[in-house]
Amino acid sequence: MNPSLQTIYVDADACPVKSEIVEICEFVNMKMVFVSSYAHTLTLPASVKVVTVDNEKEAVDLFLMNHAKKGDICVTQDHALASILLSKGVRTLSPRGMVYQEDTITQMLDARYLSQKQRRMGGKTKGPKPFRHEDRVKFIEQLRKIVAGT
């Protein structure tokens, strides 16, 4: 698909790879939409469309679900959002460079559910690992592949 006909949507509230997205998308002339809540201030170049939504829990997710369409790309850490977008034909990847796939998303959602259940019962679960340089490199590689259509 031609990058200039696609849009990349970014769940931008806690996205650690904003500058990398901008650099790659400006290089291929891809439209960018960074979505965040009022609780977060984004400083991005004029080439980026910034959408600010209410501070409600799922407001960013709702915007992304309602606007991303088949052939677009979305960067998010949210497995549930990724699952919904995948069913719409949106290429979805995490800021760590993991490309969400239809055949593995159910397993990821199940693991997320079990962790939430354990926390509700007072149990402890591990949080996410620290974001590393290797994660950034993997993200750049994966986004370049997706934008190139491979």
C-alpha cells in the first residue's frame, strides 16, 4: 500500500517512540494522527495532527476505534484496542516493536485477563519491563517494514 494514502494513528499518552514515528512517517510522506487526553501535553512538529480527547478512561481508544480504517497503522500498548483494530484490518504494533497478530491476540488477552483477576483478588503481578534501547531499535525496524509493505 502507498504510505501517502495511509494514516498512522498513535495512542500517544505514554508512547515512548513519538520522535521515531515522526521521522519515519515524514520520510515517506505518511499522514500522522497522535491522540492523547487533556492530561497529556504533546509537543510535535506541524506535520503531525494532534487530537486531544476527554480525560475519560477509554476516550483515546474510542477515538482510534472510530477513525482508524482498513490499511491504516496504529501504535498502541493496549492489547484490547489492538484486538479490535486488527479485526478492522488495521496493522497494529506496540512501541516495543511487537506486531499484533490475529492468531496470537486471544492468548495475549487471556493472559491480561488472568493478571487482572489475580490483582483483584489481592495478588501481585509483574509490571512491564523497562523500555530499553533494543525495544526502540526493534520498533523502528518493524515500523519501517510495515510502512514499506513487507
